[in-house]
Amino acid sequence: MSKSQAFALILAGGGGTRLWPASRRSRPKQLLALGGAESLIAATFGRVSRVLGRERTLVVTAADQVAAIRRALPELPAENLVAEPAARNTGPAVGLGALAAAHRAGDDVRLAVIPSDAFIADEAEYGRVLTVALEHAAEAIVTVGIKPTRPETGYGYLQRGTPVREGVYEVARFVEKPDGATAARYLAAGDYLWNSGMFFFTARRLLDEAAAHMPDLAAILAEIRASADAAATANARYPAAPNISIDYGIMEKVSGIRVVPGDFGWNDVGSWSALADIRPQDGAGNVAIGDVVMSDVAGSVVVAEPGAPLVGVVGVDGLVVVATKDAVLVVPKARAQEVRAVVDALAASRRNELL
Amino acid sequence: MSKSQAFALILAGGGGTRLWPASRRSRPKQLLALGGAESLIAATFGRVSRVLGRERTLVVTAADQVAAIRRALPELPAENLVAEPAARNTGPAVGLGALAAAHRAGDDVRLAVIPSDAFIADEAEYGRVLTVALEHAAEAIVTVGIKPTRPETGYGYLQRGTPVREGVYEVARFVEKPDGATAARYLAAGDYLWNSGMFFFTARRLLDEAAAHMPDLAAILAEIRASADAAATANARYPAAPNISIDYGIMEKVSGIRVVPGDFGWNDVGSWSALADIRPQDGAGNVAIGDVVMSDVAGSVVVAEPGAPLVGVVGVDGLVVVATKDAVLVVPKARAQEVRAVVDALAASRRNELL
């Protein structure tokens, strides 16, 4: 198909509190080694750069996370780190990344937009799906949809429609996070896929769609692009960009999007309970990480980070216990999303050192 | 009744792991402020010395706890601290304390043997019961039995028999910690009392009973007493004393013991679940101590010691969570006694810094 170059835009701007107390404002989820030895972003960078080449793998992050990202990715070429002057949502971040790629390789450059904070079990299949999606990116906006394995209520879904060719479909519609009954129906129906947040298109197409659906953003991007001092203009104008995701700002408003279904052990690691799906379990279904002692414990996730107190757990089932040096979380696995209640309380009492 | 002097022997030799991770080998339960502002032993010393006078309140402890006890009891006269050369059980400790009291006030001195690590809610009633028990101590061995308020399986019991006079009974028998059904039967029967571990007798009677039932101990005590250098003899001979409790070594073998029933909010604080009985609860039945954030939590005991991480708990019922600087415990309240499983595992892996 297209002979244009392909670049990856790894999006690493996220904050997020769902993995508190390990994740903090200054240490977002993508910097955590939730999958094992390396951080999620280092694993993502490795996987993506093995497909596209290190020189064509860009990372977009907020200015205040630049130092941490550089430490996490020593192999990232310095010029491949695109810093948002202020943290905005994925819509503006993708726009800024698209300008950087187009500057190097022209507007027909194909882009793979990749979240930095997902876990992937099967890298070979992932690489295959990425390659197929990029092949279509010259002629359409493409996404990757994950074959669901459970009635997950924490993810967005998309419904696939007409086949375009073997293994590629039109997207019939995007849908928001469903309730439990709806998620069960989606799983049974067979034609619903999890929204992976990966998108593929040319820089030209992205900028065109921004002009149509996010004109405020498009105007700012055009100013930056036209400026003799793009960095100064970005510093001055980017903070005014709308705080809108690329899903909501563009993808849900465009028709003719295609989806490549993928099945490569993808996990968004959206809460501590997800560790039970991506890490080895003992015979009683527990995931234990760090300095942990358990007695008669089943189906639980128990984590003691380096520097944390030892964690001793006795006689519980389905519990999450996470200890860091300065905070401990205890919550049932089925309610792990509710860590927000603690974070909100700490924010309300201005315990910024714990956020 | 008797005009002889009365001395208290507060027994502070205990180690114990039931309050781990707050209690450690170097910081046994009696040094913890489980009842509130002051340590259990400081509260005990205050209560007892207000009845008997500070000069007549002795504390018996193991040599390696002397420094910690002095820090906890700045008002204890220096000469009133009786140090066991090596930690033995309550049988030898009472014997050593009895020698010290007899040395000052003769063999007819009446002794109140008081554990250092119980919580008492009603000091006035406690003082009344102590006074009644001491009145009888010249003519009999006396104990205080606590009116049970629940079918507790963690305490020993005694059955009261024939009344001696108003509020004083013969002890029919001592019984070990019962199972749940037996404890329920004891509670319903009305004539069973909790064994408080408080005993009252003269020094002469104690030494006579030791000679009859713990002859090895009695021989060692006699050697110490006869020596020109009692301290040196104690150092040489006391470590050979049998490691036997006064309950098992003497009380369960003697007949004619009397009991004064007491009802003064006594609690042995035998596990973390007991905190729910002695500390104020919030509207959902929780006891929260220290830097704690809770959301939708009921019937739980959540403790963050000074220097510990913040503890955030969401969506649990009947759970114990205790954090110290270097260890965290999570266990259902109903299984709080099983903290031993963690302590045993740490001991097996020689994690002495956590014991």
C-alpha cells in the first residue's frame, strides 16, 4: 500500500488515580512496573519501536513529566520527546504529535497513536495487528478493537460492522462504558470490541478532521505550524487548547472508521484488580508482589512496594492491599475502582504530599 | 481485718505477639497506649498506686525491659522496680516480687498481684473490688473474677461456689479457655467469671504454696533469701526457675481460694478486635486511630501508628487494619487472634527486625 513513512505517537500525558497509592501526580500509571520488571511505558516503547523503529517512535507528554519520561526511556532519542506546554487531553496531544511527525516526514506520514499505559501479553500478535492497521491508515482512520474476554464495565466498546476485507471491518459505532447487563450482552453478541485507544491515520487526515470537528484546536495547531518560532508559539497558545479527548472530539464524530480486531492479551490495568489478570497467581488465586506474608488468603492482590512496610494478611478473600512508603490502601477487589474515594478525601483535606 | 501492710506486685514481664505489628519483643503490649493517651502499664500503675500508695507499688519485669519500664513509669520509685535476671513465667516473677515485699514489710505483708496489661473502664469500682480482695488476703488466697459480658473464648474462666460473705465466694474450679458453645453455656449459667489474673495473698502463704507445689522454685527463692548478696544469687540461680504460670503452678492446685466478682469494664485487650470494645466507635461501629481515611467502612478497627503510612480503607466490614512504620497487618476482626500466623512466618524466616 502506501509508501509514506509511519511514525508512532505514544501518549504519555495521563495522570490518574486509579492505581493510588502507587500512582501519584508525579508518578502516573505508565511509570509503574505493573506488568513486571519494566514500566508500562518502557514496555510500550520497546514493543512499538521494534515495529516502527526507534527513530520513528515519538512520545508526547506534559512538560512537567518530561524528566520522569526521559528517565524511564533512556533509549528514546532526545528529539523524539514532544512536550505539551501544559497537560491537555488526548485530542490536543495527538495534534501536537502529528505536527512533529509531519514536520519530519510530510503530511502523508502515517501515524499510530498508542496509549503508553496498557499491558500487552502477546507482542508478536500485537505487532501483526499494528502492521495491518498501519497499512490501512493511508486511506482511512483505523482503530484496534480488543476481543472482549469478560463483561468488563470499565472499558469503552465499539461495534464492528461490514467487513472491508479479511480481518478489517467498518466501525458501526462507539459506545461508552456500559453497565453490567449491557456488558454481558456485548460479550454474548460477539461483534463488540473493547476500545483500545489506538488510532491510525495520516497527519493530513487528522488535521483535516480537527479542522472540521475541533476548530479551536485546529486554529492553534495552524498558528504553531506557521510560526517562525514554533516552540514559543506553542508555549503561548497550546494552553488554550480544549481539554477534549480524541475519542470524543473526533473519532465519535467521523464515519468510515475501520477496526482491526486484536486478541493479544491487552489489559488497560484500570485498577488494582487488573493485576490478577496480568500477573502470575499462586495456587489460591493471589497475586503477591514485594515483601508480603499471607496466611489463608485467596483471590487477593497484595502489593508492598520497595520501601513500604512489610504487609501481613490473614484470612481474607478477594481483597486488594497495597502499601507504599507513605500510604496503604485496603479495598475489596470488586470495588477497586473506588480508590477514588480515598484520593478525593485526601484532596479535600489538602494532603498534597499523598496525591 | 489484718493490720499488716499491703503491697502491689504489677507483673510486667509479658512479651506477646497478639497485638503485632504494634507489639514487638522490645515493645510488649503493656507499653502500648491501647486505651488512649497513656500506656496500659502507666494506667495500671496510676490506678493501683492510688489505692495502695506509690511507695507500696512494685513492678516486676525482665532485665531487658527495665529501661523501657522506667521510661513508661517516671513516677515509679527506683527501688520499686524488681528485675527478673531472666524472663520467666508469672510463677517465678510473683515469687521474686514476694521476696522483695517481705524484705520490706515482713512475711505477713499482703500482696495484690496485678497484670500490667489490662484495660479498666471504671476505676472507682476497681478500687472497691481491690480493697475487698485485700481485706481477705490475710486469711485466704483471693482472686478477682470478671462478670462476663459475652461468650469470650479468649479468656480462662472460673466458677464461683459457696458464698463466704456478701460479694465474696469460694472458687469451685478454674477452667481453661473454652470453645464457643462452652463459653455460651458459661455466660448463660451466670456463675462463671473471667479469670482476671489478679491474685491476693500474704507473702508467707505464697512461699508456703510454692514449697508445696513448685518446690524447685521455692528452693531457688530460699537460696536468694538466705544469701548475703541476694542480687548476685538471683542472677546465678533465678534463670533456673521453672517457666510456669502462677495459675497453673499454684492456683489450680490449691483449694479454698476465694473470688470477689468484679464488674468494672475489664478487658484483657487480647487482640486487635478488643479495641472495638474499649475505644470510642463512629456511627458505623468503626474504631479509627491515627492517620486514617475510610469510605463505606463498618465494624472495623483501623490503626495508623505515629510514623506509619496513611491508611485508606474502602468498602469493607469487620476488618482489622493496623499499620506501623515497618509493618502492616490486615485480618478479619473475627480472626484477629490469627495474627500469630504472620508472626510465626516472620520468625521462621528470621525477620527479627519485625518481631
